Amino acid sequence: MAPAYSRGKKFPHPGVHPDVRTAIAALAALTLLAAPAHAADHLMTVDEVATSLGASTANQFVELLDPADEPFLLGAPYRLAVYDGAGVGVGSQSLGSGMAIVDGGTPMLVGRGAIGAPPDVALTVALPTSAGQACFERGNGGRIHCLRWGTIANPVGSIAAGGPAPGDGQSLQICSGTAALGAPTPKASNSCGAGGGGGPGTAPADRAPPRVSAVIPRQTLAAVRNRGLRVRVRSNEAGRARAWLRRRGRTLRTYSAALRANVTRTVTLRLAPAARRALIGVRATRLVVRLRVVDAAGNARNLTRSAVVRR
């Protein structure tokens, strides 16, 4: 007699016993669990960086290398992101996605100017010279690999290699898992220790304090009371600035901010309520700003600026 089935229940596939179908489903689940969980792009590394060639920072490149033939993700494009030694973003650019990414043991060159080989992608972000970090990142988030050079105060990325800052005519390149200086090798195997135009070995330590300028623009006393005192600060190196606002020997406000190399930043020193009340009825007063700027190597520059602020 044919088996009877309750209404609403699914009929088994003809000729396949339910126990057999259960066993096949369990085997398929085990197979999926046993599959490796690596991302398709996890082997790509930032393999080489040159920040100055031919005595010009207009000639720079970053080289990427993936030893395997991997399927790179489609959709959001991968990007090259550049940070300074303080971990502040300098800029980023798209590298494309899927088949646009060069792999299979062939270097992918991102460069600009006279770098000795035609780039696969034009470099649009200026690389810091004394200290910096270049990272290969997924377009929808997540750093895959970073290469750092110089003294790094705030490293980004957990998977990275690092070494000294390359001099002019040199590159920092990965050889046997470690980073070393050598002659630049765009679109070719790394030279692994051969000297470059800047000479072999490690680059000299950075012991020079940053060059810093600070200007207090003209502003009214009412504006300072309501919105704070504005100070324009600029440094030739990335680092951190700390400012103290003082009046009659008393500190009214302290402030700390990150600085990017050769980028002017306006720092606003806002007053506490007690300091604002103390300025009620004042026709003019002298305010003093003390600045201390520290670069990625720990070198410091101290400045003092003052201004008479009137109604």
C-alpha cells in the first residue's frame, strides 16, 4: 500500500528515501564548514615605496604585489590610502576592482613623474617624505596591508611592515618579509639591499625640529569672547600641536590638534565661561598664545605669539 501523507507536508523526491536526503544535506554542510575562510584578496601587500627620485618629490611611486592569482572583489573599488607619521590621512585614491587589480606575481605600479617604468595607475596622492604609511584597503572598509617608513607616532593597520624613510633615489621595499632600503625597482623584483642614489644602509635619523609658523589674525574682542581666539598654524612636517592661551599670566585654555605637513590649520581656542565673564566691559587686552609642535620623530618647536584684541 502506498504511504499516506498529511495535507501541507512536502512529498519526498521520487525514488529518494528521506534518510538518504538527510545524509546528503549533512555531508554538504560539513563540506561548507571545512572550506577555507580567507578573503579573496588577502595576499596583496604594499611591496615598495619611493618618495623622491632625481632630487624631486614630483617623482614618487607605490608598488603592490600579490604572488597568487586571486579573484578580487567586484563592487566598491579597492583604494590606496596614505597617512602621515601621526596617523592623519593625507589622501586616498581608487585602484579599481575585480580584473583591474594586477596580481599573479606581477607588480602593480601606482606612480607619477619620472619613475623608470610606466605606472598601471597614476598616483594622485603626495607621499610624505620623512615619515608616512601607505595602505591597500578594501573600498567598503578594512585595511589589507600597509608599508610604513620613518618614525611612526601613530601606526595604522594591524598587518604591516616598516623601515627607515628612503632618501632621494632610494626605495623602501619588502624582502623576505622585512622592509629594507635599496635601489628602486618599479615593475621588477626588489633589489633587497642594493644601495640607491641616497646611499646604502639606513637613512639618517631625523633630529631637526619642524619649521612652524603661527599667525593670530585680526579679530574683535566680542568675537573672541563668543567664538574663541583663532590661530593659524602651519608646519613643514606632520605632527601634533599643543597650544596654551594666556592672559595676565593665567592660562585660559589649552588645546591639542594634529597637523598635516605643509597644510595650514586654524586652531580655535574657546574661552571658559569664567574667562568670558572676565572680559565683560574690557576695551582692550593682550592675549598670549604659546605653541609646542612635535613631529613624528619627537623633535619639538616652541613658539610664542601675542596680540592686542580690542572691541
